[in-house]
Amino acid sequence: METVVSGIRSTGNLHLGNYIGAVKNFVQMQNEYNCFFFIADYHSLTTHPNPANLHSSVRQVLVEYLAAGIDPEKSTIYIQSDVPEVTELYLLLNMNAYLGELQRATSFKDKVRANPNNVNAGLLTYPTLMAADILLHRATKVPVGKDQEQHLEMTRTFGNRFNNMYGTEYFPESYAFNFGSKLIKVPGLDGKGKMGKSEGEGNAVFLADSPEVIRKKVMRALTDNGPTEPNSKKPDYIQNLFDLMKMVSTKDTVKHFDEAWKNCNIRYGDLKKQLAEDMITFLTPVRQKIEAISADETYLRQVARHGAAKARESAQKTIQDVREIIGIKRF
Ligand code: TYM
């Protein structure tokens, strides 16, 4: 059976982009593959969260994984820092990761541009830690959104480089995966780019948002006076609303508004109202489960401990093999 690994950083609540780009696939994959889903708390340290926030974010992602339908009986759910073996593999992979390629990573360049005062080594070596997460369980499939594609390419580079250096085929190649075949980018509500936590207030719809909050966020999305010529191309901020609609609404709804667009009689107020209601319907089952699971501390502890034990077993086996391959031997 193929092995699957994926993770999400503990940087706050999960949003619709995390859910559609990643978590929905996790839930589907657990029935067919040997799955490891973790909470990337080490990765989230690049932005220096305060200790109380870090812990509550880790807890929130755990709750939301479970609420979305990841089943601890089918998948191994764990917190990255509960499996310290990942740090050893990270260190070993860093020996073969070159400054130039790390600096060229798009995510690194974006972070440097966004926050030039915090260009730390953790940020630079983010892709080697991510490769360590994946190679630790020798996974072949990694369900992620479009923004992570380059990190998967780098993971293959690091794994193959290790294999070539030591004359082994120990690490398999892993590929970004989505059931719908094409990797997904869920647009945000600000009309610019992808939905993301750090893209500004109101851009992201969170799984835990109340219907009221969702309505407010959607109604505030940028629109204009409407098309002036039939069948014209939609500007990006309007296309984004249609793309979101394709993800949460029925085909008939999308068709209805698309035709209204083409005929120049679209009413954006109606479109946004409909989009908000369809998002609410889409997210309500998850939100209700978030509330229930969040209250059950004993269950959360049990899931985290059980997952950590299972993940460590797999990780320890890899580390033992890797040490052997490299020539790190016990006296
Ligand atoms: P993170 O925490 O930024 O995002 C978690 C997952 O959500 C997806 N995602 C999106 N998908 C579609 N549209 C969007 N707007 C959108 N925003 C986020 C991301 O693609 C991702 O799948 N580096 C990873 C965490 C990580 C990881 C790993 C993933 C660490 N180690 C090993 C896989 C395997 C990250 O920053 O995700």
C-alpha cells in the first residue's frame, strides 16, 4: 500500500483554502492509503508565535482535522514535534541542500519580500524540513494545494541526491496529489490572489466562522458596476468569485450567474448572497463538529498520544536505516 504524508502549519484556524486544497483529499485518501497527517508546529516557528498562541493553534488544527473527518483509526494523526526523529533527518538532508537552490524557492523569496527583517535560517531551510517530513515515512503521495508544488519538486531533488550519493534507492519519489488531478488554488475574497491566513483581514473564510461572519466577509468582496459588453472576459476579482462558487455551489447556480454575466444583467448583490449561503451550507457540518470536539480534552489527548506512538515507530525505522546507509554506527 502506498504511503501518504501531509501537514498543515499551526498558524491559526483552517480556512476554506486549506480544506479544499488539502484536507478534503486527506479524508478521501485515508480509505485507500497508509496515511500520516500531522500538524507542522516546527514549521510555524519561523514567525515566532508566542508560546500560548502556539499551543492553542496546534490544538485548533487537531480539532479541525478531526471535525473535517480525518479518522484516527484509519490515519496516523500526529504533531510534528512529538516525533523528534524528523529533526535528525532534517539535519542530515541539510548537508546536501545548497544555498542557491534554497534561496531560489518561490516561497522563500515571497517571505523575504514580505518581511525583510526576519530572514532566518529556519525560513531558508523550510523545504528541507518539509522534505524530512515526507521522506521520514517514505511517502509517495502528498495531498497539497498548488502553492506547495515546488516544495515537492525540491523533496524529490533531496531524496534523489541522497540516493545517488550513497548508491541506494532508499527514498522513493513523492508527488503532489489531488483527487481531481489538477492541484487547487482557492482564491481569496480580496480579489487579488489565493486565500491565505496572512493575506489580510477578510480575505479568508475559516471553517469555524459563523454564518454571520461568512455573510459579512463575502458581501464585502470587491465587485464593480458589471460588464458593459456581452461575453466579455471577467476581471480577476470577479473570476475569483465564480471560482469560489464552482467549489461550493451547484452547477445550475454557477450556470445561472454565468449567463447573467454574459448577458450583462448580473446583479452582484445576488451573486454574493448566494455564494455566502452556499459556503455556509458547505461548512456547517464541519463547524458543528468543531464545537463538539473542541470540548473533549480527553479525546484530543488520546488521539495525539496514539498518533505520536504510531508515527514514531515509522520514523525510528527510517532513521535507523538512514544512519546505517550513511555510516553512523553505534559502538
Ligand atoms: P500551509 O499550512 O500553508 O497550508 C496547508 C495546506 O493547505 C493548502 N492551501 C491551499 N490550497 C488551495 N488554495 C489555497 N488558497 C490554499 N492555502 C493553503 C496548502 O497547499 C497546504 O497543502 N509547507 C506546508 C506544510 C507542510 C507540509 C509538510 C505539507 C510542512 N511539511 C509535508 C505536506 C508535506 C504549508 O505551509 O502548508
